Amino acid sequence: MRGSTNGGSAKAPRGAGSGPAREGPRQRRYSDFFEEFRDAEVRVVLYNEKVLSGRIVESRRYWVKLAADGGTYYYINKAWVVYVQPLKVRRDGEAQAGRR
């Protein structure tokens, strides 16, 4: 025994020397089809057969924010969405999307 208490295998501390150092956390941009309908009037059909109509204001990874008439906002979990139907359609057949 040469004074080693860990059975003879010397390991470096976790994270030390395991590769090149990162300059900071990597930021990911999440994208899905809700971005196509941003600022567009849509009808959202949910899993429980409820139907919500309004304008998609914001979309995140797990939820979408829908602005309905009268100033009501709905935060909808995307797992509950069955389909999204655009209410206003342009002449070329695409949904009226407010991309900027």
C-alpha cells in the first residue's frame, strides 16, 4: 500500500480535464409550426373537443398564448392541441401569417 485510499485508481475531479472548456451555455432556438401562425386569426381544437378562436400572440416550447375576443388570454399546453385551423386565408392559399 502506497498511501492510496481509492484502490489505486486516481481520477480527476468531475469536469476537470474532460475536454475543451465551454465559453458559456449553448442557447437553443426552439421552432415549431406555431411560428407560422403568429399574429394570425386561428381556431384551435383541443383534445377534450373544446374549440378556442383568437390570435396567436406568443409560442414557447410547451405552450402557446392565444388572445381571444374581449381581452381574454389563454395559455394552451401544446400536448392538448389536436389541430390549428387558420380563419383568414390569403388568395394564394396560405394562412395569413404576421411574420416580421
